[in-house]
Amino acid sequence: MNPFVETSVLVVGLMLIVAGCYCLIRTYHLLKIIIGIEVAMKAVSMFIILAGFINGQNALAQTFVITVIVIEVVLAVVAVGIAINLYRNYGDMDIRNLRKLKG
């Protein structure tokens, strides 16, 4: 892989992480926060694949990425479950209402 492609992948990955962190910091809406986490995790997956390609360890990198994807799915399912419960109880998905949930 030529250095231009590696550099562009790094730049795009950093931009995705910044966009994901911006979603986490800027909003109180739980679904937007979940989307921000997913965007940042996709950038991490892309970095792992790039590192595996550079080091010649593609199989190991793919194994790590599959593990990261499984963790992402579990995190998303739990967070969406909390979001649904929050919406049912309060009519919106503002995370400031999480302190009021009981159970």
C-alpha cells in the first residue's frame, strides 16, 4: 500500500473519531449518542485493519475486528433497550431523565 493511501485512511479515521466524540459531547439525545459511539467504533475497526495490513497480520486484525463488532452490537442493543424504556416513561430520549429511572 502506498503511503498516500495509508495517510488518507488515518486522516479519515481521525475525522470519524472526532465526529463520533462531537456527537457524544454535543447532544443529550440518547439515539444520537449511540450513533456517535458507533461512528467512533467504526473508525477504531478501520485502524485495526490498517495496522494489520501494515504489519502483515491480516488474519489477526480481522479476528480483532470481529470481536469489536460483537462488542458494538451488544452495546447498541443494551443502549437501545435503555432508550426505549426512557421514551416509554418520559416521552423523549433526553439522557438527563436517566436519573429518574428505577428498576
